[in-house]
Amino acid sequence: MPFFIAIVLSLLAGAAVPLQAGSNARLGVLLGHPFWATAMSLCVSGAAIAVVMLLIKVPRPNAAALLGAPWWVWLGGLAGVFYITVALMIVPRLGALNFIMAVVVGQLLISVLMDYFGLLGLPRHTPSLQKLIGVSVVLAGFFIASRG
């Protein structure tokens, strides 16, 4: 995949995050509890991915590989539930911008650690000074914007 296409898709995925948070927040109000909204959101996600997998004819999974999988392969699902639930409870309080800025800061900080230590089976990447300055600029922007 060309670099430009990867960047555009990443930007679109990023644009989806506040839309998800806002729509799930309203869903939580309508259903009467944040956990119902989380469950409904995940059901919609499950149905959507099932349709996509059927359309592109994804082969059956290698279920036997799960027996030897490390414990942390399940963190993605838990992180998804945590994110959705926190987002739908916090977005109405902080607003979409402050929430997403805090999410981005959290993503950057854990990403630096994941790269540096090679966590979750990822290859190790020592962050360059340029990357650390970039993260610092985002942190500064977050502190400036969240105080206003």
C-alpha cells in the first residue's frame, strides 16, 4: 500500500473516533446506561465485520493457534470495551475535543513505550529526537487547549 494511501486511511480512522464517541454517548443516554451502549456498539461492530468478512470471503481462522497464544492477545477486546465505555461517559462532560486530545496524548505515550521496549511482540524502535519533540509539541498543545 502506498504511503499516501496509508496516511489518508489513518486520517479517516482518526476522524471516526470522535464520531464513535459522540454517537455512543447519545446511545448511552437513549438506552439508559453506558454499558448498554457499549454492548450495542460492539454488537453493531460484530455484525459489520461479519458482513465484510463474508463479502471478501475471509478464510476460517486458525483456532488451534489460540491455544499457544500469549495472554495479552486478548487485551485488544478489553481495551475496546474500556475505550467505548469511557468515551460515552466522558465526552458529554469534557466535550469531543478535550476527550480526543486526551486520547491522543494517551496513545502517543503508550506508543513510545511500546516501540522502545518492543511490547506485545512488536519490534523495538528507539524514538528519534525528532519524534520525541513531536510528542512534546502535542503534549504542550494538549495542556494549552485543555486549560482554555
